[in-house]
Amino acid sequence: MALVEIREVDKSFKREAQTVDVYHGLTIDFEQGSYTALMGPSGSGKSTLLNLVAGLDKPTRGTVRVNGAEVSAMTASQLADWRARTIGFVFQSYNLLPVLTARQNVELPLLLTNLRKAERAERTAIALDVVGLADRMDHFPRQLSGGQEQRVAIARAIVADPVLILLDEPTGQLDAKSSEEVLDLMRRLNEEFHKTIMMVTHDARAAAQARRVLHLEKGVLLEREEAVVS
């Protein structure tokens, strides 16, 4: 079953006096439980695709549906509520608040819900345990390694139990060991917890962990191939 349905999407941006076309007639599905890597040169539309799926941007034309909801037709307030329940987003730059502990950073998305304090605390503890940081929950970002910071960011992305996890260059700032730990975690989230994952990456090692690899160039899907998962 398709969790993400993209139909005849055009996307363009205004840059000074010019119109820059990113997508023209893009149509593609992402299945429930899939793990997809999006590869391609800078400017090919990879991050734009994540933003369209997350409702952070709207198509110029066409429709984007996620889990049966037409994201491209929602208002800003509808999107905020929908995104909090549906999407977990992980960025290359971690985006952790330095004045908050790991526990407090992970709990942030739950403050938008109606959960009681005890329920929020339980979910936060579970998310940090899943990413292997139960013993670091009271540490501040400055007290963590880059790999640990990224795992805190992943815990924050999964704490509300989203149906879809989006990652934009999640290993871009990590060393080889930390990258491997993060990628092992993503594979576990997909295989054990059945999370649907879409990941933008330039890293061939990261793409090799995915079950499906899509190559984009200038907004055009050039190639599809099944990744070999070791």
C-alpha cells in the first residue's frame, strides 16, 4: 500500500527575475514500510521532495498525499497539527537546543500534544532507549559527540510515533563510526519497528542500507535500483 502518493507535481521557485523549475510532472509512490534513499547532485530536487512530503513546501501544481491526507491542500494550522502526528524529520545539523538536555530536546514534539507529563516522560525515555542513549538523557548537547547528538535528533523524530521518518543528509557531519551507528539504527527502525523511511544522502554507504535507491538529476528520476542490504 502506498503511504506517500505524488501525482503530476510541478515545482518551481522564483530567483530574482528567473523561474527555476525543479520538478515537472513528477509521479511516484512510496510504500508503507519502505526504506528509500534519494541520491543525486546538489540542486537535483532531493531536499525539495522531502519538504513537499512534509508539507514544509507546496507544489506549484499537482498533489501530494501522505497516509491518505492531501498535504498539498492543507492550511498552515492544519499542517502543523498533521505534521506533529505524522512526520519525524531529521536534519544534517541536528537542530538541538543547546540550553536543553537530551531528554528535554526529545520531549519537545510532545508538548504539542494532549499527553500528560507522566506519559510524555515515558515516551521520551522509550525513544532515548531505542537510540541507545538512556544513560545520556540528562546531558546537554555540548556534552555529547556528534553521533550522539544525531541519535538524540532521531529520538526526537520518533518520540511521537510518526508513520513516516524523513532524513536530510543524516550522516553528512559524522565520522565513519558514528555514521555506521546511525545507519544501523535506521535499519532497525525500519525492520523492527516497521517505520517508513525516506533519506536524502550523498553517501553511497548510507544508500546501500536502504531497500530502494532513487537517483534524481535536475528534478528527473533517472534510475531505479534495489539496494543490496548486507
